[in-house]
Amino acid sequence: MKRSHTSRAGFTLIEVLVSLVIFGLISAAIYSAYYAQVKQTTRQYKFAKASMDLQIGKNLIERDITMAGFGLAENFEGHSDVGNLAAKTRAIGAVNGVASASDQMTIMGTALGITTRYSQGWTVVKTDPITSVSAPVAWTDDPRDALQSGTYYVAMDPFGRKLSNPWVGQHSLASPATLLPQGTLLYALSGTTVSTSSTPYYGVKYYLDLPRDVACAPGAMPLRRLELRSYTVAGTGSRIVNCALNMQVAFGLDQTDPPDEVIDLWDNGGVQAAVLSRENLNKQLKQVRVYVLSQASERDDNYQSPSPIRVGEADLGTGADVTLDLVQNQEKYRWNLLTMVVTPRNMR
């Protein structure tokens, strides 16, 4: 009896190794394509997020400049009865950076606060003039607005936007605030001494400062927004742009008397505006331009940024912009010049 022999031939070792090599090459190609796609998607996401954050920061700066001066009394200057509470109370101002350093910008008004709920904290006096020495004094129908003993207050005439005379006082049992008629705008200051009291308006400061993010290019740091309600309390502002290399501020002034609504001078860093009285600043300031040179990408060794970069506009005249020469490491980053052109609406 003969046995049948069935062929059981398989893959040789060489065939298996060749197959593994081919499979490995295909897998490596697929992984490389996938990794490149993920990297590109991540880069686009970070760019989109940076662009979104930049737009939010731009909108915030434009809003603050538009509302500069809102709610400020017209005669803050010249009042010395509360020391530095009224010092340098101006709708907007700037500090010019030395050489090509960044400028700073300060804005004041009662409608600038976003980190607290006290943006417009004036209270209208609804009762007749107070003659009682009882404490607290109920100025309005809302008991939360009662003036506690020892509280400082600021009073303003709502019709002429002028501070009352006296415009500041301290309520106490022995000397109550008695001369404020109905309709007076009242602001209670949260402090037991004038020097530590909160101000009846916000001061908002824009500036570049540390600490910086590790992803920032050399020399770049956050553009910050700091809300101030007291001259004696500082702090670190909230970052509105993660990495910025420079900020420049230019004021467009109409120096013609009487004003003809034509800008005669572009004042870089607010040097000329700083010596104007509050009244003249309100008359002359027609436009504010802010330029922020922000980082638009992470380091890319295959990229070479153009240098120098102008922060500002050359056609505004000499001194209304700066030119930055990028150092070697800074040239490996992409940069975006954010330009804001705003007309203050509350400075007249």
C-alpha cells in the first residue's frame, strides 16, 4: 500500500525577513505622514489660539481707550484736600520708553473694571439732606448703600460733572455728611484713611513685564493689563498677549486754537500730552494708535524673520515709531504687528 505525500512547503526565513522589512518601511512612512500631520495640526491650533487671544486683547484695549475719561469729574485737578487721590487724574496717558524700549499706557474712567463688579460704583443720593448724626446714614433706598461711620466719600454734581465743594469728606457720628442734596452722585471709598482708600474711578495700566512664558522668544514677555483702584496697592496685571516684543503708543493731537479737528502732531509715548492740562488734553486728543509686536509662532530653525522691524508707521512723522533690529535667536520666530486706531469717545 502506497502512502500519498502532501506538499507542506512554507515561507523561508528570507521571505519572512523581506516581508518584515517591507512592512516596517510602510509603517514608518505611514507614521511619518501621521506625525507630520499631527505636528502641522498642532501648529495650526496654536496659531489659531494665539490669533484668537490677540484679537481678544485688541478688543479689550480698543474698548478701554474708547471709554477713557467716562465718569471722571471735570475739575479733579486743583483739588488738594485729599492729597494724592486727585493727583494725575487724567483720562489717558503714556510713558515713553527709553530709546527703542516699550511704552506704557494708563487709562482712567469709571467704566473700565472687568475683574470686579464695581465698574460704575457711583450712587445717586435720593433722600433729603442728612441732618441726623445716627450711623450708618441711609443715603438711598437700598440699605447696602448706607454710609458707615469712618467712611470717606466723594461727591459730584451730576449736571455739570463738577466735584461738589467740599468734594470729599469723612462721615462720623460727630461730623455727619449733611450738605449733599438730592441727585448728588456719591462714591464711598473703601478705606479708613485717604491714602489707602480706593479711588472713585479705575486706573488701567498696559505694560510689558515679567514673568515670561518659556515659549516666548528671547526678549519677549507678556503684555499685561493691571486694574488699579488705589494709589497704594499695586500688583501683577493679567496677561492679554502671551509673548510681545514691543509696544508703542502715539497720540494724535490737534494743536490749533480753536481746534479744527485736524491732527497736527503725532506724539509718541505721550511726551507732549503729559504737559497738557486735563482740559487741553481733552480738547486736543483726536486719536490714539497702539502698536504691539507679538510673537506669532514657536521657534523654527528653518525660518528667517526679516530684520529690522518697524513698530509703528513711518508716515506719522519722526519719533512716532521705532525700528527694532532682531537678534539672531529672535529671527527664528515669526512676528505679527498688531495695529489699533481708536478715537476716544468721552474726552471732549
